[in-house]
Amino acid sequence: MNDLLTDSFEIPRGHDSRGGDIELGTQPPMNSGETGLEDFFKQVQVIEKQNDKLNKLLRKLQDSHEESKAVMKAAAMKAIKQRMEKDVDEVGKIARFIKSKIEEIDKDNLANRQKPGCGKGTGVDRSRTATTVALKKKFKDKMAEFQTLREAIHREYREVVERRVYTVTGTRADEETIDRLIETGDSEQIFQKAIQEQGRGQIVDTVAEIHERHDAVKELERKLLELQQIFLDMAVLVDAQGDMLDNIESQVSTAVDHVQSGNTALQKAKRLQRSSRKWTCIAILILLIIAVIIVVAVIKPWKSNKGA
């Protein structure tokens, strides 16, 4: 798509910028400062750097989550919880920053259309629009990955709790019991029988670990849910501008087809013109030959020579 947009409006090298041909679509070139593209791509680079930070934080959170599944001690779970909460807070800051920068770019794109040669539908405008849509889609997809992580944390938390209950009690708890434990984090009542049989000291670590895990999961889910609104906002913008961009691309493609068809027709006309000239010359030559023959037949110069 970018090649289509670029190639359709690129001025060939070596062409005189002052002698632009309107029929050929060439116009005097403007530098990137005049078109606003220089500042635009600086803004894009800032966002890309922040996207890289989001990638690193996502990997850290995924690794911490995997680590937490094997933890059996409350202290270790607490350390992981604090680390993950800090990372999620940083994700929130970066996500809100990127969203605000993209909104600024949207406003700048509209303002840039007021510049000569940068109006709606021009090559510069399409380039800015396409790049902005790509940024939004990339950001939206990254926010979706954090929502996928949130769902995985919730789902696998249930699996861990089921294993802990089975390890302590030796029996499989029903879904209602697991749901209550996940909702409240109160495991002492569930482990009451085990406490009586094995003693409170042997169960207390498991109870504390489940409490800590419950608090961690609930807090992480709450923070990650806040990112979902940013994801939804980006999804709406991407869908709206994506349709607009598809329409622009279709129009450009159609225009290119028309130009190619026009070039083909011109080439055909030139060939017909050359062919017509060729046959005209042949016809004239034949007429000249016929005229010479007639003149010679009327004059009969060979008879004059005999009379002499």
C-alpha cells in the first residue's frame, strides 16, 4: 500500500521542478520541512520507542507470571506481586502517553492539510494517514496482548488454587468451593479439616500463600482492566480510519488504472499515426510513379528520338 501511495506521486529524478507538467502530475517538490513530514516522523519515532518499552514490560510480566505458578511461599509470592504491580503501573503510564501522542498526531494531520500541496487526498496527506493508522493498529494489538495476559492470569490462578487445595486436603474441591476461594481468598474454612488433622503450623504457609496470591491477582486484574478502555478507544479509531484508508487506496488504485489505460491508448494512437503516415507516403509515391508513367506515355520521347 505504501509503495502504491509513494510511487503514484513521486517526481522522477532529473526532472526540472520548475517545468512541471500538469498532465504528467508532476509538481514543484517541497522539502520535508515544508510538508510537515520531518516533525511528523520525529513524533512517530518517539511512539515507536515507547512501543519497544511496552514489549519489554510485557515479556517481564509474562515471565513473572510463569514464575509465580511454581511459588509455594507467601514471601516469594509477595515479592513477585510487588514486581508485577510496579511493571503494570509503568505499562499504564506508557500506554496513556502513547494514546495522547497519537491524539496529537491526529490533530496535526488535520492542521497540516491547510498547507499548500498537503490537502486532503494528496500524497503527503495519505502518507501521514497511513502511518498514523499503522501506529494505532500496532498499539491496539499490543493492548490486546496485555488483555490476553490478564485472562491467562485469571484462568491459571484457578488452576493453581485447585492444586493447592488438593495438595493440602487430598481431595478435589467442587467448583463452588473454588469459586468462593477465588472470590474471597479465605482458605482457612476450606482447610479446617486439614488444620485439625495436620496442625495449623503445617497449613499456615499455604493459607498465607493463597491469600497473597489472591491479593496479587485481584490487583493485577484491576490495573490491566484499566488498559482495556485504551484498547477499546484504539479499536474504534483503527476501524474508522481503516475503512477511510481502504477507500483512499481503492481510489488511488483506480486512478492508477485509468492512467495506465490512458497511456496504453496514447501508445496505440501513436502507432496508428505512424502507420497512417507510412501508408500516406506509400500512396503518394505510387501516385507519383503513375503520374510519371502517364506523362511519359503522352510525351513519347522515344518517337522524337526516331524522327531526329
